[in-house]
Amino acid sequence: MPDEPDITISVTLRADVADLLSALIDPDFGVTGLDGVIGTLVDHAWQGTLRPGSWERPWLCSAFGSDWTRRLERDPDVPHHDRRRRTSGD
């Protein structure tokens, strides 16, 4: 939802993980630091949850299994997008 405020989280990485992920830093690609790497990974995960036909969807299923997709439903406002399944109280 574009009108909702951003949520800030803190991420702690082991030094060896940060070192390997730093190989993904590429200013020519618009990724200028580890925060950019994490942001890009999050963006691809978001695309995979949003768009059922995206290349990211099977990537997420390989990382998280396929059961998570049952927590999605088609977005009635944008038929080619999914959204988190609404439950009572949402």
C-alpha cells in the first residue's frame, strides 16, 4: 500500500556472509553497498510474492517451499497480482 508508512528493520549479518554478499555490490547496476544488496534481494522477493508468473516465484518456492503461496490470493483490484490472503481482523 503506497500510503502506508515504511517499516524499518535491523539486520545483523555474520562477517563471512557480509563478505560474500559484497560480491553483489555493483555501482554500475545501482547497488552501491550491502544495504543495496539486501534491498535488491527484498525487492525480488516482493516481486515473487506479488506476481505469480514472475521468475522470482519459483526462486522463492525453492527457498521457502510451496506452502507459503496458500497465504496469497488474487488481488481483485489488479487481476495479474497476488496479495496476502485476508483473514478476519486484517
